[in-house]
Amino acid sequence: MYEMLRLTKRTLKQKGFTVDDSEETKEALEDALLRADQYIRNFCHLPDVPDGLRYVMADMACGHFLKDLYNTGKLDELFGIESGVSSLKIGDTQISYNAGDASSPAVRVKAMIEDLLSGRKDELLRYRKMCW
């Protein structure tokens, strides 16, 4: 587990995210690794994750970790990602949303999270076994 945790931290660093060494972050990363491990084993119908899928598992764990941070608003605080609402008017209720162009940080981060979670499914298919 330690090796996978180190690989996941390195992957996050390569994507431009700084990961602290707090106990809370370590637990969140371990939880993300366990979810990635379970998904891969269930999808491929295997008792253990093969060595050939270590990097896929690390990517998926990064995706789970970042998605959890994004969904709880912590990613906004840590990395300055803007929310989808650009203005709000209370009288006569008017809400405007950001256009969500490809250059906005929120759109780029969401695309990266989605790619980390499901962008390498073709590699999982090579290891998938029939299940009766």
C-alpha cells in the first residue's frame, strides 16, 4: 500500500497539485486507493489488481481524491477554482452561470478528473475476464 500511496502522490504532483503530509490527506488518499482497487477488481473480475494496472490504479485514485475535494469545495479553497455561478441577484431572482469555456480552471479540472477516473478503460479491458 505504501508504494501505491507514493505513486499516487507523485502522479498528483505531476498534474500540478501539491499534496501535504497531513494524516487527513493520507487517509483520503488511502480511501481513494481502496476505491480504485475495488473498482478494478470488480470490473476485471480478478481477486487482485495485476502489476500491469498499477498506474491505472494510481490515476483512478487521483481522480477519486480530486473529485472528493471538488465535490466538498475544498479544491476551490486549495487551488482557487472558481465556482459555476458568476452572479446572483436576489430581487426578481436572477442567477447567471459561467459560460464554462475550455480555458476556465473549473472546466479544466473537471475534465482532468474525468480523464483520471475513466480515461484508461481500454487498459482495464485487456485484463477483464468473463464472469458467469
